[in-house]
Amino acid sequence: MFQLLGAASASGYIITALFLLVAIGRLARNALHKLTARLPKRSALKHHATASLSLVFFCLLVIRVCFVATVIIDSTIRDDHVKVSGDPERQF
């Protein structure tokens, strides 16, 4: 029981941290857009800065979604109702 509470607490902290990282990434993206608005439209620096920050932001979103999906799948697999056996009649 204590291990289950500890795991739920740890995953809650990790999910909260990932949400905070995404929020910080959005703030950084908005700040970068404001800074690059002054650059010429076809500036290489503007293009590379926007592309790299968009890639980092996308990776943060993917990490967050993968972790949430892992927690959901892990909690479903640990449920007593799901049992994998060779007999299809006894799996559920």
C-alpha cells in the first residue's frame, strides 16, 4: 500500500514538473517571438531560433504525453482484472 502511494505521489510530482516545463517553454517561445519580431522577415537567425525553440517545445509535449500514457497504461496493467494467459477465455 505504501509503495502504491509512493509511486502515485512520485508520478504526480513528475507530471506537475512536466506541465511546468511546458509552461516555461511557452513563455520562452512567446519571448522569442517578441525578440525576433524586430529582425528582418528572411533572417537566418530568426529562422533557426524559431525552429530550434519549436523543436524543443514539441519534444517537451511529446515527453509529457508519453509519460501520462505510460502512467495510465501501467495503472491499467496493474489492475487485477487484466490477466494475460494462453487461454483467450480466461484473459478478462
